[in-house]
Amino acid sequence: MSGLITNNMSTLVANSLFQQLTSTFQELETSNDTAAVKALREEAFAHFSSQGFPTVKNEDWKYTNIHSLINRTYLLNEDVDVSNIDLRAADIPELDAHRIVLINGQYVLAFSSLEDEIGLIVKPIEEAQDEPQFQQHFAKHADKTESAMVALNTAFHTSGIFLQVNKNKVVSKPIQIVHVATGSQDFFAQTRNLFVLEQNAEAEIIETFVCLDGSAFNLNNKVTEIVVEENAKLQHYYLQLATEKSHYINHIEVYQTKHSLYNNYNCNFPGVSFVRNDINVRLDAEQVESHLYGINLLADKQFVDNHTVVDHMKPHCESYEWYKNIPQDESIAVFNGKIFVREDAQKTNAFQQNNNMLIGDKSTVYTKPQLEIFADDVKCSHGCTMGQFDDDALFYLRARGIGEESARILLVHAFAFDVTTRFSNEAVRNFVEERVAKGLEKK
């Protein structure tokens, strides 16, 4: 244990889940794994065992203390009764979409509604190991970050999906992936996904996260690798709708090639207790474009940390990032955005902005926009703003006969408008605006 943590308090806190995991790794059912996947698991387990869980001494986890989450014992693979699953919490009005349902990470075909669509492949991750794209890309992108949580997931994942959109295929309608957390005892789920859009493919993926009523405390460590090949386009929505029993550590690793487009829309709302998102985008060819948008409306004692990396590796690429945080009550929002412009990435155009509106005297924001440029012919900018709720504007609206709650909603919608107006899916945009209004009620 001496290599895991450097002080006694951290060792005491980290022992519970760490020891549970390290003592059960050899019992993990891997009989269906290929030799290559087994080797990846072993390598990742060794990395996690030596590194341990991240602590606040790690600069990237400075404000994200997970001690209370790992000082518990969890069920690592809980069997779930799916006979009475209510998915209405994931419904998005007026959204016509294919639906994929994962319950504690397990792909449940009975609740999914994937009409036959030639050129779209969806299967459980454990059944995809013979797929050529799986063999080419699995653990080839996220694991290069040397993240302890990614290594943990690579070693222990038992569920998730493989999704492939074949060359020249344009998926006829959005794909909604519903992540359901449910269980009668505290559980730890590790989901691993791989999405591949082949050359000239186009798709829209909407991931929604819900926790069923009566569910126990749950921790979810999720890794998704995304490959967007030449001329492919992916619109990717992330809607966090879970309850206070849920705690999420999400890692998204995106690898883009020539003339591809990736847009990420990351939305967090009142309810879920803890969220840590790492969204890394690698622009590894010329003429690549990527947009990252975030709306985070928090309440009570929520904690939401968004870490992003946009890595410009080649010339003539463009990235655009805009995150807005609206913490209420005693909630905490963290934003750390990094833009790297490599030496070869001439003619880069990169923009990053983080705006924060604090509602309430006890809400907190930590923000750190970063820009590292190693090329000399670029156009880059970054910045952040911090402000309180505008009481003068609220008074102005109320003086004109608008009720206080309606006035607050109007002002927050105006603040969020720069981001929500970028949402290409109208049904999702309307849903997000309604969730914002609901999240402001009685505040």
C-alpha cells in the first residue's frame, strides 16, 4: 500500500474500495475475453494498483475530493430485477429516436428499440472483441492519458456497448442511450463504451443518465472512446438527470481524423450529488473541427467538475468551447479547460470561454481556463467571467408585472442562451430549457 497514498489519512480513507478491488481482480470473469483484452486488463490493473485513486494532491483533482466515495464497500456486479423498470425519467418530449438502454451498464435488449438499420452496429462491448474496429481502437486512446480511473475501468469493466456507424452511413434518426442506475444495495458500476464513425458517416447520440426511485448509493466509473474518421460527423449530447443517490466519474476520449466534425453538448441539472467529467478531444489531422458546449445548473450541495482538453495536433483545425455554470445554494461548479496547440499545428483557430452566474451567497465556482501554444501562426483566445445574479435586472422585470420566479427564469435563460442556441436538436434544446426552468423553482 505504500505506493498508493502518501499520508496516513488518505491511506485509511482509500483502503476500503481499493482493497476490495485489488483482492477481487483475479476472480473477474474473463473467460470470453481475447488474449489481447486479457493483456490490456492485466496492464491496466498493474497501473491502477501502483497509482491508486487520485487525491487532491493531484493538480487535476485539486478541487475534486473522492475520499468519501472510495471509503465504502460496494457490490461490484449486482444482478438487477428488470421486471419493473420505469424509464419515464429519461423521456424527452417530441424526440423520435432509436433507444439503447443500459441498466448498471448492462445492455438490456428488452427495453431497447433499435429498428433494423443497415449500416448501424450495436452490441454489448464484451461481444464485440472480434470486430475489426474494436481491435483497432479499444483502449488505444483513453488509456494513453495514464488516468488512474481509466486504468481502473479498463481492468474491471464488465459492461457497456460497442457502436459502429459504417462508411457512408447517415443514421436516419438520433440514437438515445439511457443509462439507468438502480439497486437495493450500494453498488459500483464500470461501463466501457466504444463508438466508431467510419468515413463519411453521420450520427447523433443523446446520452441520458437516470437513477430509479428507491435506488441505493451508487458510484459509476464510465469510459467512452469515440473515433470520428475522415469526413464523419457526430453530434453528442450528455444529459445528467440522475438523483442524489448517484455519483459519476465520466471520461470521454475523442479521436478525430481529417475533415471530421465532433460536437459535444454537456448538461448537468439539480439532482445528482457528484459528477466529474473529463472530455478530451484530439484533433489529429488537418481540417478538423470540434465544438464543446456546457450548461451546468446546480442546486443544494451538488458538486460538478468539468475538465476538458482540446489538443490541436495538426494544422488548419478549429475548436470552439463555451461553458456556462449556474450554481445555487451551496453547490460547487469546477471548470478546467485546456487548449494545446502543438508545434506542427499552424493556422489553428481556437476559442474557449467560461461564464459563471452565482445564485446565492454560499455557491462556489473554481475556474481555470488554460492555453498552451507551441506554434506561432495561430488565432487563439480564452477567458472567463464571474458574477452574481443581477438583482437590478430582476427588479426591472418585477416592476413591469413579471413574477419573481418567472423573472429569474428569464434572466437565467438569457444567460444560457449563447450556449443553448447552439444545440442543433430542437427537442433536446427545448428539454434543456424546461429543465433549467424546473431547476430554478423556489430558489
